[in-house]
Amino acid sequence: MICYKKELTVRYETDVCVVGGGPSGVAAAVAAARHGARVFLIESQGCFGGEGTVSLVPAFMPFTDGVNFLAGGIGREIYDRCVTENPDGVVGTTIGVQAEHLKRIYDDLVTAEKIDFLFFTTMVDVIARDGHVEQIVVAAKSGMYAISAGIFIDGTGDGDLCAWAGAPWEKGDQNGHVMPSTLCSMWVNIDWSERKNQAAELERAFLDHVFTQEDRHLPGIFKTGAHTGGGNIGHAFDVDGTNEADLTRGMIDGRKILLEYWKYYREYVKGGFAGAYPVLTGSTLGVRESRRIQGDYVMTIGDFNRRASFDDEIGRFSYPIDDHIAAPTKEAYEAFNREHTSMRYKKGENYGIPYRALLPRELDNVLVAGRCISTDKKMQSSIRVMPCCYITGQAAGTAAALAVEKAQNLRKICVSELQDRLLQMGAFLPNHR
């Protein structure tokens, strides 16, 4: 043990500080700025977007329930630009992600609002007293310093700010096991005119010992352009996204197994993939699940089953329960497949997300958005995807700005006024008029 002390300068002071520039963080920062708050946004990487850009997650999950556009407002702006500017990436309701294109969309959203932001700036500590966050400590190329704000929004995906400030959290199942991660990849030279069932030859490849693990859960390579695709293929098991040793192992293993999938697509799937090859892997591992911050309300699988509605809901969503396989076995895949196919809504069905799920317990000036809002494990597997991150981020940013404007505690703001403002932005709130 050593005792290390250092005096730090408070370099920035702002109304709202958003930590993390992924989809929820960008939506939160933009929403807060549009409602008049001074915003400072920090991101540890060199671009906004998180999993969709840095990790190369290749496709958006649905923005709609088949009838209603659920991620209205900022999510709609992003969706419209992706569809109109990259029509080659659209296949039915699936919107492929071109990482460079999406980076520029986020850049435009943030800079248009004149938001103060910094890349290559990582939160390394939180200064909190009696449930109130006073500053965060960040590390950057210029050194370490502090940022003060009236309200903080945790858009880290892992709930780092909330956890370090003292909010309760959970992770994984009763044994701490989380969904596996994936090192996503970019592929070129695909002939998309030759459609193939990408998983059809897996059993033959297993018999031929192409793979080091028999992973039957293959989301696949998604179309991102006329001849390009994004690979959501392979799993890194037993990776804790809050543990750098696990993440390091996941990156190394992910790059190794990509060669196995290249052989599989070239020699077994063939068709339009016969000449395809990977040119890039993500700079970070695609983590599906880590901490779940415990809030004033914990969303559960029961809320999903009953298509829940809440008086304080800030949006509605409909993605199915999508809790990836627990192990690379046939039994685990069959269990996943039964759950994933049975836990789907009919067209037009959706569930509500309460404002209380964005309020971490034991903290009075912090909101959480994105995949680590207050849920149980099964519900997290639905809310974790990018369109829902826009919903929760937009709500967190709007609530933060409202609290600043009214000089009120986050738990004392008028939820009806918050909902009014969200509706004005384009949010889907059919139960609020």
C-alpha cells in the first residue's frame, strides 16, 4: 500500500457534466444543451459513439415496435441521417452501421449545440460527500484535474461514476456471471446479392474442428454498405467489463477466433462470402453487460411481461429479451433460443421506462443513462441496445436541464413538465397528454 496525494485544479465548472460520449451520453448532452443548460461532455476515446463506433457494433436494433417509432427525438434524427445518407446499409428494418459515418453524425449533433467537450479524457475518481457528487477527477494528456458540476450524468455504460460515488449496484446473475462479449469486425469484398444462411454450416465446421469452441450463437455479418459488412461473430466468455485483465484477454482471444470465422465464411458458408475478408477489429471489446445501477425503481422481467406503464415514464421500448448464451455448448444455445424466440412482442406492443430507473439510490445530483440503468439482469438484455440508449439519454439530459433551470433537486422536478418537454422533442409517450 502507498499513500499518494496530489493537489488538483478545478479546470472546468458547468451546470451538467456528462461522463461518456456513447449513444446515451451524446443524447443526454444534446438534450441538456437544447434546454438551456451549460454542458461539459468528456469521452475517453477519440470519437463519440461507444460500441457503435469504437467497438464496431455493426447494426442498430429496431427503433420501432413495428407500428410506432419509439426512439423519437434525437434518436429519430440519427436514424433519419443513417437511412438517407447510407441507403446501402438498410436491409428491411435492420440499419447497418458505418462507423465513420456515425462518428460524423455524432460530431455534428454535439458541435451544433456548441457543447464544450473533450476526447481522450478519462474519469479516474469521484469526489462525493453525503450522496452528493462535487467533482470528478479526470486524466488527460495535459495531466490530472477536476471538473465541478451541479448535476452529473453517468453515460459510461458500466456505471463507473455511480458506483464510485457510492450508489448500490448489481452485476450478472446470482453467481456474478454476465453475458459474453464480442470483438466486432469490419469485412470487405462481400457480394450481398448472394444471400446465405450464415449459421447453416456450423455443425459441419464443428466436426472438422474449425473452431476452438462450439459456439452456435452466431448473430452474423450485417450489411453496412454495397460490399462491406460488420461482423458480430464469436463470443468472449467470462469477461467482466469492469476488469481490465478480463478485457485484455477478451481482445486477444477475439483477434484469434476471428481467423477461425474467416475460414468458416470462406470455405463453409461461401456464396457471397467466398472472397470476403476482415480488415479491422474494434478498438475496444463489445461489452453487453456489466454493472446495473440500482435506482429508485428497478425494472424487472415482470415489467416486460406485463407491457408495463408508469406515471413517470420517459419513453417506451420493445426490444426482446436478448440474454446471450452462458457458455459455448449446444444446451446453452438451445436455452437461449427458446427464451429469445418466446420473449418477443407482437407489432405495436411496448413497455414503459420510468424516470425513477434513471435515479441512482443514495445520490442526489446524479442521473444514469444507457445500458446500466436500474434493471434486473433479464430486463437489461432488452434496454441495453442503442435506440433505447437514445431514449434514456435524452430523458436524463432533459431532466438535468430542468433541475438546473428550476434550481430543484432531481427528485423534486415536475415529472409532468419533463414529459411535456420530451414530447416537444419528439419522444413517444402515448400515455401522457
